[in-house]
Amino acid sequence: QVQLVESGGGLAQAGGSLRLSCAASGRTFSNNAMGWFRQAPGKEREFVAAISSRGGITDYRDSVKDRFTVSRDNAKNTVHLQMNSLKPEDTAVYYCAARPTFRVTPSRDYREYDHWGQGTQVTVSS
């Protein structure tokens, strides 16, 4: 059974930084791409960033490019999302997600992820 556990959320001021982490267990971590999604109250879940299985390919939604950085450490079965220059509109619950085994390329489509974490709240005050 695959488990994904996010941590690192919290309250930040606009312009500040937070680092989210996602710890994975239950299958070989390096065989699948990982993604980060977010959902704000009253809004649909949206893609934030994704990274290929070995970390060589990353993808970001336009609004977070140059502010967020996704990375992974396959030796530690973790994926991170470094969030800098935070804005109030970044406020949401952030979810870590894993693509199925051997789906190694990042995807923006949440339907292509088969395991999800419980989410971590990020709140950015103005």
C-alpha cells in the first residue's frame, strides 16, 4: 500500500517562504513521477508542479514559475516543494501525488496520479 505524507505547511507572510515535503512509502519510489497540486476553498484542484522519476524533468504552472522549485531525493523517498516569494493567492491545501509505477514523466492531469497524500494547509497573509 502506497502512503504519501506531506509536511511543512503553515502560515507565511506575503514574500516569505515555505518548504513542503512529501514522504513516500510502499513501493519503489524512483519508478514513478511525482506531482504537487493545490485546492483553495471554493475552487477546483489545480496543478502546481511535477517532477520525473529521476528528477531530470520538471514542470510548473505559469503562476509559480521562478518562485517554486520541485525536487526529489530518491534515496530518502521524499519530494519537496520549495515555495519562495509567496503570495496570498498561493493559499490552499497542497497535495502530493504519485503516478503509477513506470509512469516516469511528469503530468499536469490529476487523473494520471493514483495515490495522494492527505494534504497540508498553506496560508499566506498579505
